[in-house]
Amino acid sequence: MLHSFFMLLTFMLLYFGMLGVPDLSAEESVVVYSGRAERLIKPVLDHFQQTTGTTVQLLTAGSTELVNRLRAEGAQSPADVFITNEAGALEMARHLHLLQPITLPTVATTIPTQFRAPDNSWIGLSGRIWIVVYNTNMVDPSTIHSLLDLATPPWKGKLAIPNASSEYLQAGASMVLAAKGEKTADAFLQGIRDNAGNEVYAKNRQIVDAVAKGKVAVGLVNHYYIFRHLGTDPQAPIAPLITDQDNDGIGAIMNVAGIGLTAHAKHMSAANELITFLMSSAGQEMFASINKEYPVNPSIQADPVLPPSSSFRASTIPLTRLAELREPIIQTIERLGLR
Amino acid sequence: MALGTAAMLTFPLLYVTYSALTGDLSLIPRLWATRLPELLTNTISLALGVSLTTLTLGVSTAWVMTRYQFWGRAFWDWGFVLPLAIPSFVLAYIYSYLLDTAGPVEQAWQWLTHSDDRIPSPYSFMGALVVMTLNTFPYVYLLARAAFQNFNLSFEEAAQATGATRRETFFRVSLPLIRPALVASMFLVILYVVSDFGAVSLLRFQTFTYAIYQQITGRFDYQSASLLSLLLVAFALIFLFAERWFRTQSRFYQTSGRVRTATPKPCSWMKAIGINLTFLFIFSAAFGLPVLLLIQWTFAAWTSGEMESSLGRYIWNSLFLSAIAATAALALGTPLAYLASRIPTRFHLACLQGAYIGYVLPGPVAALALLMVFTNTLPFLYGTVLVLILAYLVHYLPAGLQAMESAMQEVNPNLEEAARNLGAKGIRTFMQITFPLVRKGFSAAWLLMFLLCMKELPATLLLRPIGFDTLAVRIWLEASEELYQLAAPPALLIVLLTIPAVFLLSKKNWQAGEGSVQ
């Protein structure tokens, strides 16, 4: 009995071991590591799979988590492309030599330079701004000119912020650091830490929710979460506020979700095919409609409910600085004890 | 083979120690100045808090169940083990919904009291305490129930004959007498709380395991993660040794001669109603309400057509992964348990003890250690489920090993010797004599490991092959986006699929010291 038991075990292990190995030999497949919520990226990938017949194998996890995974896997990595929700992780991957330049000629003609890596090893696909969401019953928007205002004492107990491991918080604080220097960045982080107190959230959606319910008066979020909330509950007393538009201001903090070609990609043509699709008007329009993001391809219009991208001034600090400022900003965040 | 298994299980810890101590050591004072005080306070207070509340809840329910005969008793007898089928992160996501600002509980409270009172936020110590208590009290209940069932009534009678009140008898005689069970269950709960990852991260309560996971996912800081893990391991080892020590001390309590155990006495109908209402409240909080919510959300997802189309594949992945891991653990654990109990040389005992170490290493850290090792040495195996199975083995074999070890100890070696004297060879003796005798204990070990693997999260998140999601992973991905309705169907499935295992496990007469469960 024991013998047959062990035979069965061995057999099952072998059989199952094979099952787990993705069929990477097939030429018409592309392995995607994605740090974006599946809900936002899967419809686009599904559409690509249907129209081209190329199989997409998707692994969803956190952006930084995937950078770590790529790094640990090294040359053994099965990933062909790496999709993230912000440029910092992509730039970090590039610095760690985990990416290689995309050689498609359309990159230069479609994607504005500030939205891609200097060597084109990653490109932005859709943009979002990190802005203020405020409760219209509780706040007079003319009292807020800058994100830095939210770090001042009048906002104590009225502010909701993302938690310390949020890539958006890190990117936003990095931009403040790049534009205004260390002292201001420190004061900003300290201020929002004290003002937020316990109102620290893991998800943007929860921050918008807290503002809509009046639990706090203002919050810091990516713009599309506000419009998504308004989409399901048009009566919600919330509104977006784009700050830092004065001449000496930082400008609206813009970040992109993007895609990078991994250094050890094994399905080059399929990967390039996917990247081409995502840059094309079909792909760009899907980003704009599914997630109310700003398409990076300037020829594609953003969703009409959004403030048009011409109506505000975005920060001119290159996104590539996000990666080099990342470690200092994380250390600052840790030193100041943000949660 | 024993050495190989032990080496495999201790290896991740060695790797973690290596990477913690070979890096920049100035990190230690920095961690001490920033994160450590908060993490230590949080982890210790949560562990102590949960062990106190679970002891109160578990012991009182077990006491009532063993001492009173009342209508409904048969139902509660298995009703109280059902919460074990709910993974901690599922309970956490349900309670974060229930107790959230303007959530159902707050609205109900405001309606009842006609006030604008706010209830305490679930994203706090209290939230974590409630969820972890509801999730772990069945362990205490099972152990305390077994202790009360084997309890010698003469002691209580002697106390009462010499004039002690019933209250005094309970606190000064009955409770001290089941101390081994209490100590064992307290350690169990503390280990569970200290190593839990899913619940605390959904409730954003900063404990060691959560901080470790953040270190290796929010940024690439494997050294900090390793250092924190080493601290956690040191903690857990102290607990493990203390538990072993208490277990040897507990022999003192064994009585010889005739043991008269308590039989449940009938109680008045008023009392029966009171008991049933209280039990209903506990049961609803820990199992009834969460499952009803899951059913409602699943139904909503079903009718709105948002149901995942590939649920069938996730079920298959979860079931087979857990079944294979549990089976492999049994196969690997058998020689360890056998050699340690039959030929207890120092070497064999050391192998056994070594195997327990994987138990206390946080899941995410062990998983990352395995990932690094496999990509560097056996790249062709990386990205297969084998690595994942190995991670499960490292983490959960110890839990099963405890059950296997005690099953093995209950077999009288004379039987095996007789077989050998009659000419049977080693393997044949094991298969024809030992194995049939330990079958029950071994099946309990298998069920336990199966159950734990079904609910495993951090290692699966880090090591799953591409396109290979389990039910637990799906729940996690949806729940961390707060998509309650989408997370509900896989959560409900995990509960339904693990209920049979939980039920079978509860049939086993749990003794103090057996079946440490994480």
C-alpha cells in the first residue's frame, strides 16, 4: 500500500510540476508582469489577445514587488514586458539593468520625451495627476493654493493620506523634494503626517470615500479615483482641485503608468507587438475610457469629464528623477515615521 | 533522508541569517531608532491581548459544553470549530467592511441609539484584536474541551467538600488543573498571531510579519526584512522552547488510579436559553455573519455577471496544490518522526528539532529565500509549482510533524520488536505494524497541513507560477482593491472546501501539546 502511495505521489508531483510551467515555447505568447490592478489592465490585454491571437500570460502583483522579483530572477526571468502604475518603478528597473531599449521607430513619434526613458527602455502609456480631493460642504477651494498648504496646522485632523509604502506618496514627495529642496520636503511630510494622524489609507479609493463621507475634509489621491467615485455616485459632495499653478509653483504632479521591455525578454516580436498595440490609438483610447487617465499619445483626447490637459500646467521635472530620489525619500519617510 | 529533510527545512533560515548579518550592520541601530519600538509594542500587545481574550472565550465555552446538558449542545459541539475554515484575511476583510466609517455596524448603532456616535475604527489594535480572537479561539476551545473531558472530578469534589464555593473551586482547582492545556493553547495562539500576515495587513496594523512583507515588497530591502525576521524567529524560538519545557513539567499533573470524568448535567431552560443566545452571538460573529455576507456578495456578483470565469481553475489549483503539499509533507515527515521516537540519538533529535524551525520563519521571507536559491542553483525548476510546494513544506511540515510525532510515541515499540523477532524486516514492520497504528494520527496531520496550505497566502503570492493563481491569491488581489463582491466567491469556496477537513479534525480528541497550528 505504501509503495503505491509513493508511486502516486511521485506521479502527481511530476504531472503537477509540468502543469505549473507556463508554455513559453509557443512563439505567439507574451509574458506580462503587471503592477496594475487587473481590472484596469486585463480588458486591454484581452482585447490585444483577441485581435492578434497572441496569448498573454499575466502575473499581477505590486510594482515594487515585481521589480524585486525581476531582480531576484535575473536572466531566468520568464517576463517579457513589465507594466507598472507609475514611472518610478520602471526607472528603478532600468537602473538595475532589468530593462532593454525598445527599438520600435513609432516610440519617438508617438510618446513625448518627458514620458519615456532616455534610452526608451520604458515608455509611459497613460498619465495621472496626484491632486487634492475635497469635500464641497466642508472646504472653500480658494483656500488651497498648493499641496504644501495641506501640511500646515489649519488642516490638522482634516486630511487623509496614503500609507508610507504607497508609490504615489513616494513619487509626490520626490517631486516636492526635486522642486523645493530637502527642508521643504521634510516639512511637507512631517506636516501631512501630523495632520492626517490616523487617517492613513492603503488605497486611493478609501481616501476618496473618507472625503465623500465627510470623515475628513481633504485627501491626496490620483485624479481618476475622484471621477470614478463621481461616476457611481454623481451626488457625492467631492471635487478635484489642481494645485501649485502659480508661476513659481511646482506644477501639477504628473506620473505615468507605463511599460518596459525586460532585459531577458524571450519573445521579442510578441512583446513589440504588444507595445505597439498599447501605443496605438485603439490601446490609448481604452486607457482613457476604462480608467479616465490622460493618454500620453497627444493625438488621443482624454475623457471629456476630466479637466483638459491644456487647462493646467504639469510639473516639468523629468519622471526619471523619481528613481534616483526614491531611496532618499523612502529614508525620509521612514525617519519621520510615516505609517 | 532525515538529515536531508531537516536540512531542506532549516536552509531558508540559514540563508536569512546570512543575508541579515553580511550586509551593512549600521542598519541595526537605524531600525532600532525608527521601526522597532512600535513593531515590538504592537506585536507583543496584540499577541498578549489575543491570548487573553481567546483564553476567556475558549475556556468558558469549553467549560459550558463539557459540564451542561442543554438543547442545542450537539450543534455547538461542531459549530465552534467551523471558524477554523475561514482564513484570517477573509475575516479581516469582512470586518473592515462591517466596522468601517458609515458601515453597517455604525449605521445600526446610530439607528439604535439615535446618535451620531462613531464606532472605533477597525484599522487599529481593536480591529486586529477582534478579528484575531474570533479566528483563533476555536484552537483554545478544542484543547480546553479535551482537557475538561479527561478531567478528574475527585479534585473538585474534594474542594467543595472542604467548603470552597463553586467559584473558588473553578478558579483555584479546575483551572490550575488544566494548566497544560491552557499553556499549550496560549502558545499556539501567540505563534499564530505573531506570524499572521493577511489579517494585520488588511487592517493595517503594524506587526513584525507585516513590516517584513512591506520591506521586501514596498522596497528592495531584504536585509532589513532578514533582520526583522531573525528577531521574530528568536521570539518564536523562545516560545517554542518554553512550550516544550512546560510540556515536560506538565507530567506532574497526571494522576494514577481511577479517574472519574465529569458528565454533563441538565440545566434549567432559562439557563439553556441564556447559553444558546450567548453561543449564537459568538458563532455569528466568528462564522455565521461572515459566511452570510460572503453568500450575499457572491450572489450579487453572480447576478451582476461580475463572476470570475476561471473560478474552476483556481479551485483545482488550490485543492491539488494543498493535497500534494500535505501528502509530500507526510512522506517526508514520517522518517523524521519515526527515527526520533525509535532511535532517539542526538543526531535524529536534532534533525527533528531543526525541522521545526521553518515554522517560525515568516512565510514571505522563507519564500523569497527559496526564490533566490532556486534561480541561482536550479533555474529550470524555478517558476514551477515544485518551488511553491517546497515553500509550503518548509512552513507547514512542522505543524503536521507534531501530530505525527505524538502518534508515533503512542505506539508501543514492543509490538515492532515482536514483529522483528518474528523475522520481519524494517520496512515491512513499519508498513504492517506501525503504519496501521499511526494511521489516525497521520491522517489528522495530513488534514491539518491540507487546511493550512489552502489558507496560505504570502508564499503563494511570491512564488506562484505565471497564470497560476489559487483561491487565496484571488481573494487577496480583489480584497486589497476593496472589491468585496469579487473577492467573495473564492472566499466562500475556500470556506466550503475546508469545512470537511475542519470537521474531521475536530473529531480527533485534541490533547494539550499536540497539533500546534499556525
